[in-house]
Amino acid sequence: MHSLHCVLPVQRALRRAPLAAVSWLLLRTCRAHSNLPSAATPSRGRQENDVQEDFSSRLATGPTFQHFLRSASAPQENPSSPEAEDPPPYLTEEEILGRQRKVYLETYGCQMNVNDTEIAWSILQKSGYLRTSNLQEADVILLVTCSIREKAEQTIWNRLHQLKTLKTKRLRSRMPLKIGILGCMAERMKEEILDREKMVDLLAGPDAYRDLPRLLAVAESGQQAANVLLSLDETYADVMPVQTSPSATSAFVSIMRGCDNMCSYCIVPFTRGRERSRPVASILEEVRKLSDQGLKEVTLLGQNVNSFRDNSEVQFNNAVSTNLSRGFTTNYKTKQGGLRFSHLLDQVSRVDPEMRIRFTSPHPKDFPDEVLQLIQERDNICKQIHLPAQSGSSRVLEAMRRGYSREAYVELVHHIRESIPGVSLSSDFIAGFCGETEEDHLQTVALLREVQYNTGFLFAYSMRQKTRAYHRLKDDVPEAVKLRRLEELINVFREEASKANKTSVGCTQLVLVEGLSKRSVTDLCGRNDGNLKVIFPDTEMEDSINPGLRVRAQPGDYVLVKITSASSQTLKGHVLCRTTLKDSLAYC
């Protein structure tokens, strides 16, 4: 029997066991079921005796059941950092160290995966690994994966096929190449990956990145290694992500993980686990460090970012009820107490008045008035809100278990625009969900025209195993119909977004410069307050910070740009001067 066939049942049995104990049992199970090498044997009986003796000797010198019980009873409130932990009893400190092996990281999917890549690299860097951007010189290749749609997973299967060739062609004189799958796909498809792709050496779910040094050490011994246990409390609060780009102007800051909404189409609760939030203090510490590094924008991240609730401070765990958007409900019992998103947003915006603050991805139910008022009042909180609708049909929204009707959503849109004049709105839509009729589709088309979003993310429905839709509903919209409806939604979105964005023509906007435009070396590119891309010529301009000087814009500079044209995705204009966020308020 292949060793990993035994690992996964053990993981399921130990879903709540501590990491060290689980890691030990995984390896012990692997070893117990692996084929042991042997010299030439004169008889089958002699071979079996040798195997039994070898197994017995290793069993006698390995951890005992009492060690497992001690690990299981250890307090878990404050997990220590990897570098402070003792190595597990089956590995030495030397084996866990990276010994300057080079790691190549590839990221797929959402912004959370970008942040997870930085977390994983921070952990590996402290264990002595080096990072490379050259695939050919890598000793370890790690893919941070996405499972939100079938297409995202197929991209990874295709990539593994390419990497298989690279692995088989690796010179014997070099260290064997190790390949790992990290993130949501590792969590969702663990058995299939290990059965289908024998060249994959390790799997690490979204809550197992602290275990990467150990998993790699196990993989180095020739075993496949896996840790896909979900956690009720892992937030990586004590792991500071490593910013690898010296020219970066912005950064992602993860504030919470997981999701409790259980929308019927969504795999996230099954790949990312239950909601849990970082302590406010650790978030503020990270934002301050980013400000000290000169970054000008942070995006607060979470699967349901505005449901943030910090229960780490006992004095705030009172019985104050949660305020939801009017007309919205939850699929779970209403939670109480803790420091909420409005408190965090207030504190983060005070760290550096010259640093822009964004957040994604929110749920429409968690936009109480105190959040909207704060966005309107603070100059450095961007006047841009992502408001995922998913459908314009109340009937489909009910099947999706979104917790609101079309009417409640439209009322929230009007309330947001009244509370935050000039706000930029973006949204998500799914075409061809289970049972969606042509009339349902037309209602979604009508919602796109009515709201007139500035930015949109539209996809055809892709059924995911484990979800409520998989168990309770039928994926009965033909693929051709899904694609036709998706194309219609995209065309309508572009048409309406062009209208919305053209209202900016003639206006002066504050733009954070990101660098050269991808399409022209004579143009610069940046983003405005509404997160739209703005293109403008790379020319000398006045410097309002140092009057009398003329400068060229650099990444991280704020500049004023007068908009001259607009499309559904991009604004163009000419630059006026370099400025600061505070000084720009007189012009914008």
C-alpha cells in the first residue's frame, strides 16, 4: 500500500490534534506502511523477519504513546513561532533547516493567496531557505493554488504536467527537485493529487504553512508529506509577511481568515475553514512596519473582511449585538462582542494619514452605518466599495443562500451612494447558477444597468464538491447557455462601466504611481481612489512638495492627473504636479 493512502485517514481521525502530534503520527504511519529497502534475501521468511526487526527497532526508539498524550494536552491558545519550537522527535534540528536550498514560489488566484505566499516565504526564510525567481535553479517549487472554479484547478494540473518534465530531466548530480502544492487545492483535492500526481512531494493546506519546514524535511527523506488540517484559531498573527519587491507601493494585510456564510455555491468554508480574526494590535504593528518601509497603500484582506471580530481582548467581549445592513440576514446565529471592523478601520487609518486604506472582499450584510460614516469621513480610506451581488434575481439569491433579496441589495446601493458621494462600486456575478432561468438572467442584466458598476468580476458557474449546491441542487444550466449569458453580462457591464467612468473626464484625480505602463514605455500607470487604472505620460511636472522644482514621477509618488478619456477599465489623462494626499484635497 502506498504510504500516503494511510496518512489521510489518520489526518481525519486527528483533525483536532496538535500539529506536532499529527506530524509525528503522519510520518510514523508512512514509515510503517512503506516498502523497506533490503539487500539480496535468500528466502521470503528471512525478508519478513528482517522487516519486522527493523520496524521493531525503530518503534522502540521512537516516540511513545505518552509523548502523544502530552502533546495532545498541551495548551493551544498561543502557538509559538516555528523557530522557538523544539523539533519533532523524528527529525533533528539540522534536518529541518533549509541549508540554503532555493525555493521558487508561484501564486494563483485571489489576493489572499498573494498574502499567503508572503507568509509561507517568511516561514521558510527563517528556516534557512533562499528564494529564487529562476525556475531552473530551484531546489523546491511551491504552487500556491486556488479552488474557487474548475478552470483554476485545471490550470494547476496543466502546470504540474509541465513541471513533471523539469523534474525528470533534473541532473542526477544535483539535489532532487521537490514539488509542493499549497493552499485551497491542496485542502480540497488532497487524495486525488497524491493518487494522480506521484511527482508531488508535499501538500500544505492554508492553515499548515508553519509546518512547511517539517514537511520539506520529510519530503527530503523520500516520503510524500501532507498536512491539510484546518484550524479554528490560526491567523499567522505573529508571522510578518516578507515584501519581496523593492519597488512595491502597496501591500496586502490579512486581518481574518475563513468564512461562516456558507453560501450554497462556495467552496471557501471547506478550503479555508471557519472565521477567525487577528488581534487588532498585531494588525496595527504590521501596518506601521509597512508605513516605515515607505509603502503608500495597504489593502485589508479577508474572505469576509468586514465581518472582522477580535475577541482577544476580554474587556470587549460584552453582549453588544452585531449591526447588519438593513434587510440582510445571516445563515448562522448572530455573534456578539469583540472589536468590530469599524474599530479596526478607524485605528488603521490613523497609523499614517498619507497611506491609503482599502479592504476586500466584504459581504454586503456587514455594512452598518458606522462603517459607511468612517469611510466618508477619513480622507485616506478609499471611497471604493466592493459589493458582491452574485445575481439580480431574488429567487436565485435565495437558492445561493446570500441572505438578502434584490430589493434589499438595491436599497443598500442607494444608501451607500447617499452616505459616500462619488463612491466607486465593484461587484461579483455568477452566470448560470443552478436553476437559473432566462428571466432570472434578465434580472441580473437589469441590475447591472441600474447600478452601473465601475469594476466587475463575472464568471460562469462551476459546481464544487462539498458545497450545499452539490448536495442539494442540480447543475442544470447547459454549459453553452452559461457561456452565452456570461458574454451578455460582460458586454452590458462594459457598456455601463464606460458610461460611469466617463463622468470622470475633465476632473482632476489623485493617482498613486505604480510604475511604467505595460503597453508603453513613455507612459506611467497608477490607480485612483476608486482603484481604476490611470495612464498618463512620463513627463516632468511641478513639485508642490518642493515649490520651484520640476520632477518626474516615481513609484510611490502621489500625483494629480486631469482625466481626458475613459473606457470600461482605464482612465487616461495628463499629469499636473506631484503632491501629497493631504494637499490633494484642495484640488480633488
